[in-house]
Amino acid sequence: MPDLLIKGGYLLQPDEPLVQADVLVADDEITAVGDVTAPPGADVLDVTGKVVIPGLINAHTHSNQSIEKGLCDKLPLDAWMVLASYGGAGARLEPRDLYVSAMLGAIEMLSTGTTAVLDCNRTEPAWYDEGMDAVMQAYIDIGMRANVATQYADLDFFSSIPLGLIDAPEDLTSRARRANVNDSLDRAERFIDRWNNRHPLLTPMLGPSSVPRCSQELFEGSLVLARQKSVRLQTHLLSAKSQVPVAEERFAGSTVSYLRALGGLQEWTSFAHGIWLSDEEVAMLGETDTGIVHNPVSNQKLGAGIAPAPALVRAGVNVALGSDGASSNDSQNMFETVKSAAILHRIANPPDEWPRAEDALRMCWHGGAAVMGKPLGRIAPGCKADLTVLATDSLLLAPKEQLMNQIVYSELGMSVETVIVGGEVVVRDRRIQTIDVDAVLGEAQELASRVWASLPERFTRFEETDPILRQLEERVGALELRFARTCG
């Protein structure tokens, strides 16, 4: 593709002065920043007087949930898990459904300035290869950068919560494994081999669902496979208070201690949520290069708790931001996530420890880049040319600090005019250029209608276990944890 000169924009990023400058792109990388003359044959994108920022990075979501926005309300995390994902009550999406669902999430993200995503996608074993390939193809077709972590587990959901705290029915406490360890790892390995280095915008990853939902054999096997294939891994960590007693019972200690003993706290591993961490676990994480992905909006909606993101940052942990899936957030708009990350922690911390707008943007850009494992989140030579251009109509030009404040506290994507991914303009004049958006939305509505038609049956099955989940929620809520909870 020809070189691209992005001319005359105000470049805004946390650790650099606000300057009006040109950005030259060759292939998929930024090659020069400053007063640049367009090379012969280069395309010129005149953004004079507009604001250019690094593309936002969504470091944790689930594209298979994009079709289920608005699924539920007023459900705590474990109950939501049964209705939305596990416990035999979730929707089963076939390969084309997964394509449409991934495309739907990507449309929302690109339209609101997000250029890169880490997608933990769960696909049915019956059509695993075709399903994962469909998700990858969706990101190719729309032109979005994506790390896709194939998500899997071998334990039933009810094996991952502390049923010993209540008088649970025997059919819940004696369930067999839901998948074979070798089969799960073989499928994941096929996915990695098929997609590694296949497309410049795509990176396959491993995604064991979470430590409590995986047997020790499966989780440890996933770490071994990640090392063998030199790929990244993302999983969920301590997203519910109920997982603390499970760890104490299963590992005779904390989950983070278990991960450290396995050598699982690496630069190439990242953990979504990290809410129920002790002070000791925060310190352990700070001694490593691993990442925690903070998902403040979904955590609030499900009442899961407030992750100790400020304490993690102070400890030196790489903290990124994620929207989480659309059936728990329900938005894929990262401006909303960035704002929530900036203001949520003011409830639980003294003012001198409050994150600033700049800190929230740094988590999104720099933290997200580290979790993705790519040179993203900066406007500098050698970085990938993933950029978002904001029009200055509702967004008003101001000094750097006030401009960042506007972007974090008042922007929800209405100012997004142009989006560039890997040097390609994928959104121009607020319209996605790469696909027929109306056709995708029409197909998404048909799929949603089919999904909603299954709701009565799903709620009936959910209500069979709801009394047990309510009792467990009450018991877990009353637990006095054996360590002092790090303030959020």
C-alpha cells in the first residue's frame, strides 16, 4: 500500500507535549513524526486542527457475547455466569453466528475509536475449528487488530464455586468433567498452528477460562503449551469473592501463590479482573512482568467488587483496561471504560491516590499495548499505525491537561471521525469503509431474534439453581476473609 501522511493534527498522548505535527506511515508503522514532506505517491490525510490520539485498546472482551446486549439486570456475578455462560443455560452460536457476533462488537469498537482488541472467544467443540476461523475472518474483513484467545475449560461451573458453604444438592457437587484435557489442548494447539503469523493484524492466543474452572492438569498444560508455541495467554483471576475460599481449599493458599509456583506470572500472561486480591498478592504481582486487565464497568454492573487498580499501579503492575463482554457490560465503548477507571476508585481511596484522566489513558494505551504484546498506544516512529482522529466540534481544543480531561470525562465517541489500523483508513467521515454495515446489522438482528427466542427456556433452567445461588451469595458475602482486603 502507498505511504500515508496524516497532516496537521494535534497529537495527544500522556507522556509527550501537545504538538501540531505530521505523522508519516509506511506499510503498517509510523516512520516519522514532525514537519514531514509527503513522499512521491503518498496519500495525504489532512486533519489540520483536529486531535490525533493512539487508537484505544480493549484488552479484554468476549465477542461471542456481542449479540446478547441487555441480557440481564440485577444479577450478581455467579448467577450471571450460570445464565450467560455456564451451567447448561447459555446460547450456542454456530460459526456464522460467531462471525456476525464478532463483527457486531468490532463495528461498535471501531466506530468509537478502538483499534485493537483482546478477544477471549468461546466456541462449541462440535464446530471448534470452523468457529474460531469464523471469528478470525470477521476481524480480517473489518480490518481491526485482534489478539484472539481461544477460551476453554474442563470443569463444570458448579465445581468452581464453594458449594461446601451450603447444603447443595448431590447432583451439583458430584458432576464429572465437562471436557477432556488432551482434547481441549489439542484443539487449542491446532488453532495456534493454523493462525500464528498468518495475518499481520491477528494474533492467536490461549485462553483457559479461569483457574477455578480448569483442572490443574488443564491449566498447567496450557502454560506448557504457551511456552512451547511462544504465544500469549489470558485468563480470569479472582473476579468473584467466592473464588477465594475455592483457592484456599484447592491450592492450600492463594491463587496468585499457585500461579507464581507454576511460573505463570510472566510478561506473556495476563489476567482479567483481579478484584479479590490481598495486599500480599498485589505485592507478588508487582514483582513480575504480568498484566492485570481492569474491567470497571462490568464489575460494577455485576456487583463483583472494586479491583485494587491504584494499588496495583503503585506496586508496579502493568494494568490495562477492558470492556468485558456485552452480556455483562453491556457496551464495547472504551471511552466509557476509561472514564469509569478514572472515577470509580474515588469511592474507596483518599484524594491523593485518585487516578487522573492521564492515568486512565495510560492504562488503556500503555497497559493495553503490554498485554497485547505489540508496539501500540503511542504516536512515535516504530509503533504500529493505529490512530484515531477526533473532530473538534463537540470536543474543544484546550491545553493538554484540559483536553485529556475532556476526552476522559465527556467523550463517548461522538467526536471519532477517522480511524486508522495498521496504516489503513477503516473509518472515514464516521463511516466504516471495509464492510456493508447495514447488511451486518440486519443479519445481527435476525440472530438476536433467535437468541431471544430461547430466553424462556434459559430462564426456566436458570431458576432451577437460582435459590442455591442466592443462598451461596449470602454465605460468601458474610465471609470474613483471612487476609485484609486491599482497598480499591
